[in-house]
Amino acid sequence: MQVISSAFEQLGLIPPLVATVAELGYSKPTPVQEQAIPLVLSGRDLMAGAQTGTGKTAAFALPILQRLAPFASPSASPARHPVRALVLTPTRELAVQVAESFRDYGAKLPLRSTVIYGGVDMNAQIDQLRKGVEVVVATPGRLLDHVQNKTVMFNQLSVLVLDEADRMLDMGFLPDIKRIIALLPRERQNLLFSATFPDEIRTLAKTLLRNPAEVQVAARNAAADLVTHVMHPVAREKKRELLSYLIQTRGLRQVLVFTGTRIGANRLAHQLRRDHIHADAIHGDKSQGEREVALADFKSGKTTVLVATDVASRGLDIEGLPQVINFDVPHSPEDYVHRIGRTGRAGMTGEAISLVSPQDHDAVAAIERLIKKRIERVLIPNFGPSGPSVATMMGDQPSHKDRERRRSRSSGPKRQVDPIFSKPYEPAAPAATPIPAANQEAPQAKRKRPQLAALLGGLKKAS
């Protein structure tokens, strides 16, 4: 245990926190912790990029607790426990996990923390806030509800953390984040943690952070090195059958499956249950209680397959998750990185499986460009698509777009020009005036209308 203590002591952590991480079984700081903790302790603003599962929550929670330690008080008075740190997260699951981390890491300090998220009754959250808390972990929407009800105050706040900032922007939280920031004291420390750094995040960082230090412990938008990737070409209508086949023949016991829509998640979970596979779905339409039960059953092994949407790809922390399966290939290659970040965590190996139909060719190409590697294709007999699309998906033949691209490059500067457009202008010859026939009316003449009596048969024929 002395090795553990000395490793974290070298980062400048105080004895209560060093003892706590030793009791929690931390062997040594992760790279993001080694770089971020001293910077946060020094009071610097920070822009940190790290893959999920690299210990980034401890990288900001531990130094924040240490910076708040001088204000810690055993007093029961709410006035002695004002909100001093705010952590914003995109999902309820992630908010709960971050709040649990603050609780665990701060077990030896008289500091209080609470978590605020939507989908549950506000009264219990209001009671916690009224008792006084130093650390609030919240989702943006529910936090603004409390602001509107005047149940939370930020006049003594000194630290703001945006966790999984890229996902918050993806989910449309930027207006809420700006509203919250406008309510905070101007003098504060700002910490931005994100798995990826798209341009929108860097723009936000420029407006939020002041002379920030930057930490990047993994290549931008890189997939975990310990995760193996495989793609199974499959006919679109056979995806569900192939998924059941893989789970049953390989004896998979804990599988996180991603779909593109909530309806699709519910439907797939129902179909897997009909195949005698214990499956459940988790997504934004489920209540918080339903989501907690589904996640608990999955972690305990009661549920074999948990079908989730991308909302869950950031908030799920499942120790030792062996497989992630993309039932629907994500349109955004960054979402692929987020999804497979659920496996291959904390030094363990993992497997990312994708069921790929011919319609997914462009999305697959974008993913491979982002992670800078070609993903192995494995064709399962009796499930592959028919026709030439198999060869294209296996990489044996170029796709239609690839052929068009190569054709345009090989054509060189020459352009095929339609002769009708290159022919010199020639005025049209004047049209000859037609001569009307003797028994034909002129074009502009008004047609003679028959008499009504003739139509009714009332006129006599001429003799």
C-alpha cells in the first residue's frame, strides 16, 4: 500500500485523499490523472481530452475535493455548506456515477455532494440542496428547473466542470449551458473534459476557458488500443437473426447492443426475448427507475443483452464489459468511438462487433478514416448480402462511389462536350405560313356552335 500512497502523494494530494484512493484499490495514477491533477490543484483552467475509461473523473474530482478541503465543516448548518463546485454532465447515468465518485473519494472529508437530474420528483433534490452541499453534479435541464424555483444558489461557486462536453453539444445542451454560465461568478476555475475535440468544442473553450492548460492523453477521436474490431457483412433483413446467432453460438453473456432509435431498441429487445435471449432496452423514453433496474439487472448478469441508444453510450460504466455490438452502424464516426469506449476499459481487452449492410458502406469508410485502421470483415455463411455487394463490403471490389471517383480522376483535363452545346448559333429559318384547306376553318376563327334543336333532333333535314 505504501507504493500506492507515494504515487498519489507525488501528485500533491493530501493524506486523507491518498488514504482513500489506497482503500479503493488504485494501484497508480492513470496518464490523465498524472497530468491533470497537478494542473487543477494549481488553479489553472483546463481543457482535457481522454478516452472513456481512463480515469478522468478522478482527474477532476480528487483535486476539486482538495481545493474545497479548507472550507470543509462538520457543522449541520446549511450556511456552512454552500455550493462551491458544479459539474455538468449530459446524461442521468453519468451524473449518478460522477456523484458517486465524489462521495467515495471524499469519504474522509466533511464535504457534501448531491446529484440533480430529470425524470424524478424534485422534492427529494430540493431537500438535499436545502441541507447544504459543496458539490452539485447535474444535467443542464433539471439544474435550470432548480434555478427557476430558486432552490440552488451559485454566489460562492469557485469551480465549474463540463464533463463529456462534446456529447452535451451533440444533444443540444449548448443554450442551457450558456444560460447556466451566465448565472455563475466571473472569477472561477473552469475545467472542460471531453472524449473528442470537434471544432464546436474548441470554439466553446475559447469563450469559457482563460489561458487554459491542455491535456491530451490519447489521439484525437482514437479508439481504445485494447479493443479489437470486426465487421460482419449482412443482409439488412437478416440482422436480427445474425445477432441472435452470434449470441447463442458464441455463448455471449454480457453484451451491450446499440441501435439508432428508441423504437428500434424496444423492438430488438422484444425480438431477442422471442429468441429466448434475456434482453432489455435502455433509452431516454424510459423512466429513471426503469433505467436503473435495467442497468442493475445487466450488471448482475440477470440480463444477457442490454439494447441501448447513443444517449446511453456515454453514461454507462460497466466493469469488464467484454463486447459491444453495433446493430445499427452510427452515422457519425465519433459516435462509433463513444460506443466502443464502453469496452476495453481500465486495461482490460474488449471486442467491438458491427453488423454492416450494403447501405452502411459510406459510414464504415468514415469510421475507418477516423480511427486510422481498416476493420476486419468476417462473412458468416447464410447471412451475407447477395450479389456483388458482398465483394464490395469485403473490400474485394470498389464501391460505386469509388469507381465514379476513380473514373473522374483518370479522365484527366479532357471534358466530353455535347455537340449541341458547342455548335455555333444558327438562327432558325422563318416558318412557312400554312395554307388552310378549303373545308378547314382558320386557326383564329371561332368555331360555329350547333343549334340546340339540332342536338335534340328537332330540325328537319334539308330536302
